[in-house]
Amino acid sequence: MLGALALILSFVLGMAFARTLDERPADGGMVTSVRTLTPLPQQPPTRTVTVTVTTPS
């Protein structure tokens, strides 16, 4: 008798759990967004510096 009651209780709890899983909100899915960035205009350098390095012989 006690075993049958445990079986019925576990069956009812299993049904409640399955129903809860069925009623949860669906995933939104995956969204991929692709953007192309345009480069900003470059300004010419304001001054040019030349550096000469010599090594001692």
C-alpha cells in the first residue's frame, strides 16, 4: 500500500515537473549583427623629425 502511494506521488510530481518545463518561455535565439566601420580621415603629420644614431667604433 505504501509503495503504491509512493509510486502515485512520484508520478504526480513528475507530471508537475514536466508541465513546468513545457510552460517556460522559449529562447530568444541567437542574433548576429554585422557592421562595417569606415576609417576616419587621416591628417598629414604637422612636422617630420629625423633622428640619426651612430655607434662608437
